[in-house]
Amino acid sequence: MRSYDLGQVSLLVLEKHLLVRRLLTDVFSEFGVPTVHSTPNPEMAWDLFKQFQIDLILCDWAHGLDGMAFLTRVRQDQESSDPFVPVIICTANTEFQHVCTARDRGMTEYLAKPVSAKTIYSRLCAAIENNRPFIRISDFFGPDRRRHGDELYGGFDRRKRRAG
């Protein structure tokens, strides 16, 4: 993994559990991140997001904390201060359907709990290094969900495959 200077980065952590919030704040401090806003409350997170320049959001998705609603609000709400901000979903919901749901709501990266400093840093690096273009199609707005080019088709619409 590359080493990045995170000395100018401002993060927002929306996390239900106090101990996990403290752990994440401590980890980001060790990474050199000077500003970490954290809360268990989506409304307070929304206010922080609108009030401060936020460079990246780490968002929980758990029973009692609807991270998908918050993600949708960041991406779709008219009052969103930055619908393009990278959002890492950090959750214990690890089934394939959960990953697909988060992807289809516009997440940038997915991080399965339990987390380690190494996995957190790897997702930060992925958010920095894999700057995918944003697209708007019907009710979706977010990073292009197609992560890899299809070598079987070189045309405009990569979803279609050549016959025979």
C-alpha cells in the first residue's frame, strides 16, 4: 500500500457504537488525520456534513442506524454540500446482498466489521486511488458501479457482450 499524507483531510464518522467510534477516531489520528467529526446520530452527521468541509465519510449500517438512508441523502438531497464525497460503508452486514445494496445506493467502498487499522487504511487508499467517474441513471447517483473493464467488448456500452 502507498503511504499518503492525510494531514489536510477531514473525516466524518457516523457510527452507532461508542467504542467503535473511539477506535476509529484513534486510528485516524494515528494515520495523521487532524479532523474527525463523529456521531451516532444521522441528523447530527447531516448537520456536520453541511457545516464542515468533509473529505470522506465512514458510515455504519446497523440495526437502529440506517446508513443506507444517510448515504442516499448525501448523494441525492438538494441540500447536500458534496454529493461526490467518498463514502465508505463500514458494517457487520457482510452478505453479498448487502454489498449490492450499498453499491446500488452509491457507496464508494465497503468495509466489513470487525475492522483493523490495516483494512481501514486499505479502504482509504482505495477511495483515493480508484477515483471512478460518477454517473446518474434514473434514481441512481454515485460512482460508476462497473469497477473493471470488460475485455470482451470495447464499445460504448460495456454491459453488452459481442455475439459469437
